[in-house]
Amino acid sequence: MDVNVFILNLAVGDLMLCFAVSEQVLSAVFGRWVLGPVACKLIPYVQLVTIASTIFLLTAMSIDRYQVSEYGTSS
């Protein structure tokens, strides 16, 4: 697989995590939940999916890099 696809997916995942973590800053500044009931359910899901996908992509990149160094071709 092309390494650029991995890097693009990691960049998107990092941006999603930045937006999802920003709710903690808003809660700390305002002292209460200001994003509404939908975001209350959606943000933990987005955080979990983003972290899991980042771990998966890092694992896939490691396997791909190992195969390239061991066998000399990209799979």
C-alpha cells in the first residue's frame, strides 16, 4: 500500500482528535457543557474511533515497512 495513504489517514485522524478534544477545553473555560446533547453522545464515540483507527494505521504502517525492508517490495 502507498505510504502517502497511511500518512493522509493519520493526518485526518489527528485533526479529528484535535476537534474532539477541544470540547474539554470548552468545558473547562465555561464550567459546564455547552455543546448540546447530541455532541455529548457523539464526541466520546469520535474520540474512541479516532484513537482506535490511529493505532490500526500505525500497526499497518509498521507491517508494511517491515515487509519492504525484509522482502524488498511494497505489499
